[in-house]
Amino acid sequence: MGKGAKMPGLLALSPIVVFLVVYLVSSLLAGDFYKVPVSSAFLAASVYAIAITPGKLSRRVNIFSESAGHWNIMLMVWIFMLAGAFAGSAKEIGSIEATVNFTLHIIPSHFLLAGLFLTACFVSLAIGTSVGTIVALVPIASGIAQETGMSQAMITALVVGGSFFGDNLSFISDTTIAATRAVGCAMHEKFRANLMIVLPAVIVVTGYYIFKGFSIETVSDTHPIEWLKLLPYISVIVLALYGMDVTLVLVIGLILNALVGFCTGTLDWFSWLGSMGQGIAGMGDLIIVTLLAGGMLGIIRNNGGLSYIMRTVMSRANGRRGAEFSIGLLTALANLCTANNTIAIITVGGIVNDISEKFDIPKRRAASLMDIFSCFVQGIIPYGAQLLMAAGLTGLATTQIIPYLYYPFAVGICVILSILISRKK
């Protein structure tokens, strides 16, 4: 990617402002936050980002295109397409309905919400990826919402929130690996420091879901369990827990959908292909948003927006508490500009390490703050891969899910409180 003269920092960051203004103002004028497509706001912001970038138009477009086509972006697109194809074919054979029915049989209705949340926490901790957890559990949660009459946005957010528990804590999570390597601390030390911060959030949110669950009544005994149709989803969850790559898990899931469908007579060759095509088409909007966001954020990085953030935050670090807030703010802003918590940690890791040494912040504490703030922001931005995936699997808008993300918001509150009340150790 070519490099050119950097522009003033606030101007470099202005495409994010344009995106927010276009989206928010349009939504307010329409009186409906679900009426304005996120892709339209990103298109306007992307055109603006290209327009303000210095240099020849061909070079500016190349920067945007190379950023949109980055391997990490294309990997997300690949996962989105496989997830859409799997969900579409699983729905066609009745696998989702069978799994929902099975879940309603084994989990008492009063503990359904808490059980799903803790399941998402456990699965994400075991596999170390929020996206993989969402792929496995969101279609099941969405089916439960339809079966019980619960808010689909709320139950989807429940799984998305739980998925960030493991993304933040798991020993095999990319964010854990990146954070500990950046500052040079042991994973188990970071895990203990991290757990002490997020555990209150887990307890409070679980307690809320238990309380909320007393208003739920299910009628699960009206449908027999179809064991064969359970095979695709159970296999996806088991293979993910085993540690298999999510792309391979989904490919195996597609093959199992076909085999179950052929055996039960719910699919033939053409309906299998058709159901996969419909599932992929349903992911079209989030794929477009992912590409536009990747290109726009690449323009911002090229124009020096991220460097400006790092310089500004560093210059304001003052004292131990101020330094810890600087680590959090630096990581959060980097995440806003990259829409990827792992890349955000890698980007600011060196500076965070310098801050920790200058202000005598334990390495485990610095790594925990980086990881928690990055997962908090990643969990609530409407253009993050996790919310886009959940929206694509359910047909919801990301803005419908965000108000119900109790766990990420609770974690954000807990980490801020931990800085305010922390004592030097």
C-alpha cells in the first residue's frame, strides 16, 4: 500500500464522524433507527474518506480496495458465506427446529436465559472465539425466541454477550495471546487479573437472566425429539469445542446437513444447493458492510488517524490511574478504527508496554485492561464482525441487538470501576 503525506489527525478521523452523523441524523429524521441501512451510511462515509485523501484518485481507490481486500477481511467474508450456507441448509432440513426443541426439553423454562448465557460463556471459553460461538448458538437462540415468544433481539444479544466472555478470557483466544505477548506476561497471570474484573459482571448478568426467566413459560413437551436432525448442530458445537478451525467446522456441518436431508427426504441435490444459496444471499448486506468498513478504516490508518490517536492519548497519560485510563482509551479508539479487537491490541501493544513500564503498572494488569477494553468496544460497535454475524443469522439490524448487550456493557462498567478504585500493587 502506498504512503503519502499525513493529514491533520482530526480530519483523518472525520470519516467515522461522517458515518455516525449520516446514520444518526437520518435515523432521527426518519424517527426509526432500524429504517436506515448501515451499508448506506458506510457508503457515504467511504466516498467521503476517499475524497479527502491526498493524491491521485487511482491511488486513493487502490488504498481503499487493498484495505477492503485484506486477508483478515476476506477471512470474515468467507466465514460469513459458510455460516449463511450452513444456517440456510440446516433450516431447510429442520435441524434448527429439532435443536431448539431439544434445548427446551433439557433446560427448565425458568433457567432458559441463564442457561443459554452460561452455555455461550462456556463454549467461547473452550474454543476461544466469539464468532465461532455466535455461529453455533445464535440460530438455536433465534429459534427458541420464535418458539417461546421472547424478544429475538434480546436472546440474540444474550449469546453475543456470552461469546465475549471466552473471547476475553480463553487461553487460546487471539486477544489473550496478543495482549500477553505485547507486554510480556504469563497467560495464567493475565487470566487471574482479568477474571477478578469481569466476574462481578458475569454474576450480575446471570442473576438478571435468572430473575427474567421466571416470566418465561415453554411448551416443550408437545414435540418429540428428532435425534437425527440434531446431528449437524451437535457436531458443529462438539467440533468447535474440540478446537477445529471454524471454517472447517462449517464445511463439515454443510456435508452433514446434506446427508441428514437426503436420508430424511427433506432435501435433494437441487434443494440443498438452493438452501445454501439463499443462506449466502441473506449474508449479502453484512458482507458489503464488512468490505466498506475495512476499506474506510484502511483509509483512516493510511491518513494517520490511528497514529494521531496514539500520540494524543500518550501525551495525556498522568499518574497511575491516568495511565490505566490511557491504556483503555487507546485500545478502545484503536478498536473503533480497526473493527477488530486482536488487530487493535497488536497495534497499540508496544505503546501500552511502554506506559506500563513508565507508570509501574503490572504487566498482567496492562494486558487485562487492553483485552477487556478491546472486547468491550468490539462487542458494541454495529460494524464489528460479531454483531454483523448475529444480524445476518437472524435478519435483525445490529442496532436492534445493541440495547440488549448487558454483559459487554456490564464489563465496561466493571473495568472502569476497577481503575477508579484500584490501589498500586
